[in-house]
Amino acid sequence: MSDDPRRSLPIGIIAAVSSAAVAVGAGVAWLSAGQSPAPIPSPSPVVIAPSASPSIAPSPSPTAAAAPQSPTAQPTVSAAPSPPIDRDLQLYWLKDTGTRFVMAGQPAKPATSNDPEAIVRSAIEQLLNSSPIDTNLSSAIPPNTRLLGLTVSPEGVRVNLSAEFTSGGGTAAMTGRLGQIIYTSTTLNPGASAWISVEGQPLTVLGGEGIEVSQPITRAAFDRQFAP
């Protein structure tokens, strides 16, 4: 027997220890296999109901933008001339009934314009510069009386005459010529008011006998004031 202090273990003991270790390892492995962790349940799928989304109109694609178009020349269309107003324009003259003068209308020359002011101006100038066709009719307006100005507005008609309008004649002639101007100047609108001036001044008194003239004056007012 050797004197080495590290003495060898008997072979039998070593074999027994090795067998025990193998057995323990196998037992541990069997326990681990029998106690495997329970499977983790997978989450249930969540169903989301579709919500009604607002309708969105498709916006034009920036690549589809139309190039600016150059303006094309439009053909020039000439406005057709307006036809003349189809109205029965009247010039007013005096008719002697034996006891008084009354207003008597006769057709004027057809109007060549649709402008009311131009129509009335034409009628007044015809009255001043012509004579009645009917020989039973006459005019009390003095010769050489001129129309100096005329305007037509929603308020009525304004007539400006030359100084000859107030010259000569008695009361009947004065009232007669006043009626001729009032009636003829309102030929487009018989109910319109008329303002009469002489040389730009409102006519308030007519003739040497001092016939008062209210301003404005209408056909109805003239008939009430001057008709016998």
C-alpha cells in the first residue's frame, strides 16, 4: 500500500454515487415535463362596427389642373334699333263752340324715338311751328314763340318758352294758349303735372289782365280753373 495522502475511493462507492445522480436527474426531468405551464389564451378579436363617415367630394388632383385659357375674342353684336313708340300723340288746338273755346286734339307726326323727353319735345315744337289741318280749329299761341327747354321726369313735365308766349290777346286767347301747352305737354301721360316757365321764370300771372296760373298744373286743374 502506497503512502500517498490522496487515497483513492473504492470503485463501488463511485459507481453507486453516479447511479444515484443519474436517477435524480431523470426524476427532475420527468417532474418538469409533467408540470409544463398552461398555454396563454390568445386575445379574442374585437369587432368594430363601421361608422357612417361624411361623404367627401374628391378634390381635383394637382396634376390635373387645367392650364389658364387665353380669352377668346367675342363677336361684336350690334344692338338692333328700338322701334318707335306706338302711341297716338296728340297736338291740341282750339275749337270755337260759339260761346267758348274747347281743346281739340289732332294726331301729331309719328315719333321717331323711344325717349319720352324727345317725344314730348317733338310734339311741342310741332304745336309751335305748324297749323291745324282742320280749318275749324285754330291756335292762340303767338307766332315766333320758341321752345327754350323741356324736361320729363317722374314728377311731370317742365316747359320753358320764349317771351313771345305772353304777348297779345285777351283773356280767352291767354287761357286758350295755356291749355294748348298743358294738354300737348302731357300727351304721353294725361294725368301728369306740368310746370310752365317763360324765359326761365315760372309763369304765375298771364297777360295784362293778370290771369293767375297755379304751378304745377294738370289738365283737370286747368279745366276746373278756366272752363266756364
